[in-house]
Amino acid sequence: MRNLKFVNKEYYHIYNRGTDKRDIFLDKEDLWRFLKCLDEFNSVDNIGSLYENSFKKKNKIKLGSSAPKKLVNIVAYCLNQNHFHFILEQISDDGITKFMHRLSTGYTNYFNEKNKRSGCLFQGRYKAKYISSNEYLLHLSVYVNLNDKVHKGMNQSWLLDLPFSSFKEYLSKTGRVICKKDIILGQFKTSKDFSKYCFEILPIIQKRKEEMKDFNKVCLE
């Protein structure tokens, strides 16, 4: 992963977690701010900070309002209490590197100022894996969109009604739009067919996760 070179028009699984496995979302405001960061920082042009933009714009920042020329296409995402997952397609040179730097720096600055802390929020540089096949991409879209079911996810009461993954966006044609879903939904007749596929594949992913956990446990004994 350290020597992975991002290539335009290719897809990557990007993920990271809080340093020392700490929570990176403490309330609704944090979650909403991170979603704004996903949208606003995805621009070839340097837009500055969300704080600065709040004074430049008469209206509140709206999701789906990013500049026409983006750094990446966000295919899917999931935000858990102490980690996140993305599927990204790079569409501008060094797009993933620039996007992830802006996102991690911008959100860390916000989080630290809000909570009167300093230092790193995330556990080093984000991790990245190249998605080498369409089958891998489809399986990963299930893993990311239903990550709260693969893991326990965010289970605090204040988050129960919030759309913390892109799954609801995949099933609805209205509401906020962050993801470019064509590469996934274009392979199904309807979004309901995609949903059916997800819940057919989910048990396989869950079983594989448990097997890997058991394997790691044996190796450590």
C-alpha cells in the first residue's frame, strides 16, 4: 500500500480510523461536518476552509454543491464511530492524495478546535487498496454500504436515525447526493435489485470476516 500509485479512472478502497482507536464522531454535528467536508473538499480548485466559505456564501453549504471539476468520484462511503471506508475513483491527477489530505486536515482542525485538543486525530496515513476486478468492486460496494451490519458500527442512540452510509442514497432518487453510483447501479435493473444483491452477499462477507478473525486469533496464540 505504501508504494501504491493512484491511476485516473481506476477504483480504490480507502479507509482509516482514529488514533488509538478513538472515536472520530462524537455527535450529530461531527457527522454532518464530515459529510460537508466530503462534498466541499472534492474540488480541483482550492476552496479554503468550510469556515471561510460560510462567510462567502449567502446560503448554507449544501451537499451536492461541489464545483463541476472534481478530484475524485465518491462511489460509496460508510462512517463508523472510530473509522471510515470509501470507494473512490480518481478522476484528476493526484486526486485521491489531494482529496484525502484536505479531508483529514480540514476535519482534524475542526474536531480539535471544537474539543480543545491538539495533535493527530487519525491513525497515520490512510490505507488504500486497488480494486482489481468488477467482482471485487461489487462485493466491496456491499461491504462499504452495509458496513454497519458487517461491524456493530455506530450504535449510540443519537445516530440510529441518521444515514451514516451511502446505502440510502443508493436506494433513493431524491435527497442528498454525494456518490456517483453509475458503475454499481448500472449493473442492476433497479435499485431494488441492487438491494437484494447486497443482502444475498452480506452473509458471505460476514462469514469471511469471522473466519479471518478466528484465523488471526489462532496465529496469536
